[in-house]
Amino acid sequence: MNTHALTVGGYLVILAIGFVLWFITRKNDGKHLTDLSSLLKHLLQFRGTRLGMVMFWWWLGWHFLVSVINRH
Amino acid sequence: MEQKGSRPTLSLWVVAFALCSALQVFRGSVGDEIIFFTGTTVLVLSTTLLRNNEFPSRFIVTERHVEWSGLVLMIALAFTARHSLFDLGIFVLLAPIVIALAWGSKPKPKPMLTKRDRTTRFVWSAWAIAMCLWEFGANILGQLFGGDKAFPTISVLVDPLLDQQVGQAGFVVVWLALGFYLLKSGAK
């Protein structure tokens, strides 16, 4: 397997884990884990978390719409 | 939720932004370096020197202004050329507005997380860190060996999709929906 396929495979595996995690917790009826939406609503009460998430969100838009992606 | 205790003064987001800032030095991306350094400074100030400064974010966000502004932004960003001066202007204007809207009232002691919430936060944090490490690893390895064809970053993989009009419009819609959710949820 070449490094390109391995790198892309890694992203896909991590994304799949995230999807499974969201899917199994979405009804908020688990014993050990709460659903992501409830957790976010609680964490967003904190100014640091709110600012961190909103600024990172802004940067995502900047990165893909304004910046030119440097290739090497 | 339990109703005791308070949060540490400095948010862990400060550490995350400082690390991203350090990575930009390695990448040689001056623009992103300035952004993450400014973000780190804003985060530190928001919980220290400017801790008691307030902004009526909740009042503004709960009104309909955000919905209308989002609609205007969607039309403006989805169908105009990427990397243009127009987009640059919009994002420069947007930065102080979203910081103000996320600022809110001064931090008060908040209810602590239950064990179930703490476990969930740990699991999702581990997931996000794994994604960041993989991305950082690809970026560093790509610069040292093989280039971005051998070790593509998420940006390199997603960029060709955004070159198509449908891809750009789809990204703008999802990105704006996420921002809308963050601002509205934060105001509740």
C-alpha cells in the first residue's frame, strides 16, 4: 500500500469512528455516553469553548474560501 | 448536571490554538500564523484581563438578524469566486462580529459536568485529537518527504471539490449551518 492510500485511509477510518460514535449516542439513552448535541449545548455555556469553537469555525471558512492551498 | 465548582481560568482551547499557531510557523503560512496567534491572544484575554467585560451577544443572536445575515452570506459566498478580494473583505468584516457574538456575559461559576458528560467529552476530544494528529502528521511528512501527493492533507483532498460550483455552494451551506448552530446554541 502506498503512502497516499494509507493517509487517505486513516482519514476515512477516523471519520467512520466519529460517525459510529455519533450514531450510537444520538438518542441519548446510553449508560456511559451522552449525545453530542447535549454535550455541545452544555460546553458552549463556557466563554472559552464558545470563542474557541467559533474562531476555529471562522478559520475553516477562511482556509477554504480565501486562502490559496499551498501545494508542495 | 451538578451545580458545584467552576472551570479553570484558562481554556484548553488556548493550548489548541497555541499548538496550531506553532504548526503554522513550520508550514511557513504567515496568514494562518497571524490568525492563530491572534486567536490565542483573544482566548487568553477573554478569561483573564477582559474576563469581566461583557457584550450583549445573547440579545443579538436570539433576534432574527443572524438568520438574515446568514442568508446574505450564503448568497455572497456560494456564487462568487474563491480567493477573491470580495471574500477576503467579507471574512475580515466577519471576524470581529462573530467574536463579539460569541463573547457574551462575564464567565460565572457553571454547573459541572456529570461523569457521563465527562466521559463523552473525553471520547470526542480523543477523536478530535486523533484527526488533528493525523492531519499534522500528513502535513509534516509531506513537507519532509514525498510532497502532498504522497501525504495529502484534508485541504489538499477537499480543495478540488471546492473548485466546482456545486462543491463550493455545498461547503458554504454546511459551514454556515455549523456557525449558525454554534452561535444559537451558545446563546441559550
